[in-house]
Amino acid sequence: MILVNGVQLALGHRDSSSPEGIDILNFLVRHPALRAASSSYKALPERTFSLCDKSDFLVTRETKWVYINQKEYATVDPYMVDIVGTDGQQTCVGLVIRNPKTGRISVAHIIYDYIVDMGITQMISSICDQESNDILDVHVIGGYNTSPKQSCRMWDGVSTFICLKIVEILWKSTKRFNIQTLYILNDNTIYDREGNAYPLLKGFLVETGKGSIFPATFHVTTKGPDEYIRSIRERASLRDLNWKNRFLETYDTESDQFVIAHVSRGKRYLKYIESLRNQSDEELCNTYFTIPVPASPHNIRLIRSDLEELFQVPDWEKVFPFRRPRIFFRSNNGGWTMRTLEHVQIIKRTAGKR
């Protein structure tokens, strides 16, 4: 069920059947309240979140934040975390669901439409009980219309399919979703001199205390822990049936720890990477990106370098011994420390003495 300004959305549909995602999205992007909210969001200055002096935020050792990568989601408690967010969005769409009663906020970086259904279920279950009738606040941020400026298409590309799926799932749900921000597609599209489309804003953060949301970029120093392994894990998960149609689990709300779940990097994955390495330059660009990208020497060099890195990654069984998650806890200097087997044994011994 979708609400805007607390009022249930009512579509004057032509028959008794449920409206399609395109009907819902068409109605929402024209809603006066959401148009105003989108314009207000777009007018906000893009903030930089960094540990260096250039940060637009006062970041201290006491500041606690959680950064999520593509295909990941995280649910945070405002009593434990000050800021949660993501960036690096191109055709990806960000989804924020907040329970105003508890303050808990779930954020997802959605890369494909087929993980939206199960992904939203993961998010909702982490912020409220199944029987709960709480009204949940929603922000849908990012993505863009990949059609060239001269195209007559209203919407096109991966972002459109993601947005259609999001509003369709929210509409059909028995939960009540109050959409507060819908900054997507055409609102986030700019064009170069040749008429090629690009996203204007590629990231956002949420200040958990009030649930305020801002356009943002994150400095590399704030994207930990385990950014390299998490990036490889995201690629490998596309060939892991255990993570089919699901967001990757990364952060544990109750313990305020990064619990980076294991993803299989077996023969299916290696065979997939090998097939990419054997493709022609043009085929590789069409396969590797969700948007049209020219097979320039620069782009090809970047892609093939990335593929070699993915193929030559250290022994995955040593990265995830016994398929156990990689766990990181906050250190005194504001960073993250990996919980080793020795840490686990100490915790067990301490618990046994109580």
C-alpha cells in the first residue's frame, strides 16, 4: 500500500484489476507533493563524507557510519549509527525504508530489478514485525533515463525497470509505505553536448537521528571495512544460487558489526569470468556495463584489468575459511578491526566463566 503525505494513493484505474507498475509510476512522478520533494532534494548541495579536512561533515572518532556497496543492504539503529549511505550509483537505484516509531533505517543499493521483491522483504523484516501496522517512510533515490536527449522515449534503461518493480511491490504489499522522496529517472538525468545521458547525483546519505537524507559522495577512507573483498563478493554473488534474487548481507544491526557473509566463488564463477576474458572488446563492453559504453582503449584497459584482478584473487577458501562470514568490529580509533579466530575463542572463554 502506497501513501503520500499520509494519504493512501488512489488510482482511477480503467477496470477492477490491479494497476501495472507503469501506471503507478506515472501517477507518482506527477504527484505535486513528490514533485516538490524531488525539486527540494535536487537543490540540496552534494555533501562529501570524508575523514580528511575536505569533509562537509564534522567527522570525529565518535562518529559512527555504515557504507554499503552495490547489491548490499544494511539496517541501522540510530542509537548505534549516525550516518548510513552509499554512492557510485549509475543505473542503480537507492532505497531507504525507515520505521518512524523505532527510528530503524534500512538502506539498499539496487543493481537489478529481479532482486527487488525478495530484497524489500529482507529490508522490512529487519525494521518491523510481520504483524506490525506501522507506517514506514520511504525514499527512492537515483538512477536515470539512459535514452539520448533526442529520443522520444519517456523512460528507458535498467533504472526504469528497477523503479517500476519498487513501486509495484510497495503497491501490492499489505504494509503501509509513505513515500517522502521520489528523486529518480528524468529528475536525475543530464546530457552532454552530443545528447548522451548521465546521472546528475550518484550517492546519498541518511542522518539517522532525524531520518534526513542528502546527496553525497563518500571518500575511499569511509567505504570500509573489506571494500576489496566486498566488491569481488558482489560480482561472485551473481553466479551463486544461494544469493539469487537477494541483497547481500553485510552488517549486523544488533551487534553493530560488519558480518560479511560468504559467497561461493566456485567453478561457475570462474567459468563466467573466463568467458568474459575471451570476449571481443565490443562484446565485453556490452556485457560488462548496464549502459551503452564505447569500446575505447581506455575502457577496455580498465575492464580487462578488473577481470584479471577478479580472476587472480587470493584463495577464496582462505578469505572465507569454512565458509564463515568475515566479522569486523569498531576499533578505538574509529576504524574497523577484523575478528579473528583468536578473538572468537577469547569471547567463548569469557562467556564460559560467567
